[in-house]
Amino acid sequence: MAKDPINTDAAPLADLREEAVAHLDAIKGELDEAQKDLDALEAIGLDISRLRERIEWGYKAREIILKRYGKPV
């Protein structure tokens, strides 16, 4: 099994300001809405596989940024 590439023992080079954390929280809401839109497009038969990959990337990026530089997810 691969090791987690994020070393949470060392202090990060920077911290997120509250404003940035609030923005990342808002992004989660936007990603959730985009997920619902993709579900609707998929229901009518459109191929949304590439779009779904981008949404998943957004969730993962948000999680990593908050885990390393902000609050735990």
C-alpha cells in the first residue's frame, strides 16, 4: 500500500487565512451543485466522464489544501 504523500508532522510553509478557508468551503457547495448538474446530464444520455473527472479533482484538491494548510476536512 502506498504511503500518504502528505507529511502532516512537519509544519506547513504557510497557513490559510480565514477568508481562504471560507472560500474553500464555498467551493465545496459549488462542487456539490456541479455534481447534481452532471447527474442530470448523465440521466439524459450525455457522456460526462471527463467533466466528472474534473469535479473529482476539485474535491481532492480542496481536501488536500485544507488538510495541509487549513482545518481538517
